[in-house]
Amino acid sequence: MVCMEHLAHKILTYLPYVLVLIDMRYEGVNCGREGSVDHHMEMGKKLLAAGQLADALSHFHAAVDGDSKNYLAYYRRATVFLAMGKSKSALPDLSRVIELKPDFTSARLQRGNLLLKQGKLDEAESDFRKVLKVHPSDKEATEAQNQLTKSDEIQRLAAEARRSHDSNDYASAAALLDTVIETCVWDVSSREMRADCFIQMGETGKAISDLKALSKLRNDNTHAFYQLSTIYYNLGDHEMSLNEVRECLKLDPDHKQCFSHYKQVKKLNKQILAAEELIQEQRYEDAVSKYEAVMKTEPDVAHFTILAKERICHALTHGQQQPTQAIKVCGQVLQADPHNVNALKDRAEAYIQDEQYEEAIKDYESASQYSENDRQIKEGQERAQRLLKQSQKRDYYKILGVKRTAQKKEIIKAYRKLAQQWHPDNFQDAEEKKAAEKKFIDIAQAKEVLTNPEMRTKFDHGEDPMDPESQQGHHGGHHFHHPHFQGFNPFGSGNFQFKFNFH
């Protein structure tokens, strides 16, 4: 019993000390928290001054988490957000600062400026007026008054722009909105109106610029993506059109306009890519069919018709070499787009195939005006000039009466027929025999050149393999050495024998 009383006495004696220790520990925790917030604020301030925005932001996040009523923590964090270009994130923090400390004029000015940039003019003016009522510094008062004046002017200009737009005076509306948007750079409604003005005026490049900005200013702006996609489509840019309509469907997979447009663009894009792959594989006939399908898929957009015809022209020129049809199709492209360099180059090649060298030179000259440093144009022009010069002398294709696209079989067949016709033994009169000898030599030379791939390539590029000048004397003099004329010198005298070979 005595022991129990003694123990109770000891406990009662130490109890006050225990309570003091608990109290001290509790106070230490509070001090630790306050110290932590101060530490984060100080570190954030230093990092902000040093331009280390991401690290500063982390510290201000921690300070806000540590003390949700510390208005300076919110203000500092808003300052970092603004420095990082994240005005949407800064605005709620500034509003929280004003809620905690309504007379904090710097925060109210900052918020007023952001609201002005967003085009929320009434809210911005409210902030500027409140700044003027709470005894601001001279600098703050001047800024608030200037912004109020600017906001009033913007209100007037915006109303006037709306009236002009509604009256279909799009040029005037766009000019007024230019001034509005200089100040209200994030104003969605002003940009939407100006984008519509640009579309109506046919200023597609400017419309695209505004619509791209709108797609970022509002997170769910499916209409902006749809408009962008349709503009790109009408410009003939199927790939960009597909990209933009996909962005619309990411936001709303059930969007009716975007889904319908997506199916059309996807089909067209697939056809064009397939056609280009066929051209790369040199399957030109199939490529022509595929591009004809493109024109059926989209018959109403001129850009796609021109693209399809331009590529059909290319395929006809480089495939089975159908110069007449190629010239016709290229001409249709150039009628719609006179500066189309690809069509000019392809038509020039078709003219060469059709032996219209002067026309080919004209097309290459036109193309060089629009693409000065194009090596292909320069080489083509030089080739056409050589061929023109050559055509004014001796043309082996004309001698045999065959096209430049003739196959070896056709060349040999034509040669045999003409060789039999002009064989000198067929003629008795001396003058006729002499003329036949010359004709026969020309026929034999034509056959030799056109059945030899290397010699034919040289001739097709404007060089005559049988010309003494171009061959630097390799065939100098009048003696003609040819397998069909073994032992025969048509310019000699006396009797002669032809060893004639038709193989």
C-alpha cells in the first residue's frame, strides 16, 4: 500500500514536466512547418531571380502546399507562371491573391492585364477601377488609368468591327480587328471573327494562322480544326487536311462533320499515295489509272484535278511515251497554272519525243524563268537545242521512217524494206545508181546507229555517232566501213559487188 502511494506521488510529480515536453514538441512542429514555408519562399525567390523557372516553381508549389493562406506564395507562383508563358495557370493564382488580400494592387493590375489580353474587357476594367480606389502608387495609378483608356477604345473598335462584319464589309472588319488583337492577343471571339473575314476574302494563309491560334486558345475547339482541315483540303493539301481533321476527332470521336470529312480525305490521300508509289515503281500505266480515280473521288476541287493531270502528264511522258496525249494533258495543267514548272518540263520532254524541238526549247525557257537553278531544265534545254540542230542535218529516225520510240524489231523491219528498195543493183542509170548508193549508205548508217544501244543513246542526246566532227575524225574521209558493205567503196570506180546482210 505504501509502495503504491509512493509510485502515485512520483507520477504526479513528473506529470507537469511531461506536459511541458509535449507542448514544446507541438510548438516545434509548427515552427518547423513555418520554417519550411519560409525556406521554400526564399529558395524560390533566388531561383526566380536566377532564371531557373522550373526549380523556382517547385519551391513555390511546396510553399502553397505548406500554407494555403500565404498570398505571397500564390503571387510568386503566378509570377513564375507568367515568366514561363503560362498565363492560364497564373490567372487562378492571382485571383486567389486578391481573395486573400483585396488591396494588393500589383496582383490586381496583373490580373487586369491578363483579362484585357483575353478580351474580357468588362472584368479587366473592373480591376483597373478598383486599383484606382485603394491609394495606389503613382506608377500603378498611371498604368491602371492608361489600361482603362485602352480598354474603352478596344470596346469601341470591337463593336465597329462587328457591325462591318455583319454588313459583309470584311476588309474593314479585318483592319479593325487587327488593332483589337494587337492588345487582346488571346481573345477567342475576335480571332474567330477575323478568321472568318480572311476566309470570305480568300486570304487563306492569314485564316490558317488565326485558326491555328484558336485551336490552342481553346482546348475543345473542334470547329477550328474542322475549318483548318477544309481549308487545307480546298488548297489541295490532303496530308495537312488529314492531320487537322484527326485532331478534331481526338477531341470528339463522334463529331459528324469531322468524321464525314475524315472519310473523304482518307480515301483521297490513300489513292494519291498509291499513285505516287506506282510512279516510283515506274508502273506508269497503273499510275495514270489511279490518278484518274483521284479525279472521280474529288471532281470539285480544282487543286486535286490539276495535281492529278500534272502527274498523269508525267506518267505519259516517262512511261510508254505517248507524246501526243502527254502534250494535251500537260497543256490543260498549264492553262490552269501557267507557272507549273513540272508540267513545263514534262511537256518539253513530250515535245522532244514528238520531234517538236523548237516547242520543247520554249517550254524549257519558260520553266527556267520560274526555277533558275534547276539542273534538269538546263540539261533538257541543251539537249533540245542539240536535237534541233541535228534534225536540220541528218535524222536517222526519219531516214528509216520510224518514231523515236520505235523498238528494235520495228527498226530492222523498216531497214530491210528500204534496203531492198534502194539497193544500187536495182538501178541502171548512172545518176540514179549514184543517188541510190548515197541513200543506201544513209539507210545502213541509220540501222547501225539505231540498233546499237550506245550509239542510239548518243544520237538521242543530240550527238551524231556518224558525224566526223562530233566523232573527232573517227569516221573521217568518205570511206564507209560497215558490215553490209564489205569491199564496197561507192565513191570509187569500176565494177563493185555488194555483200548484203539483212540480219
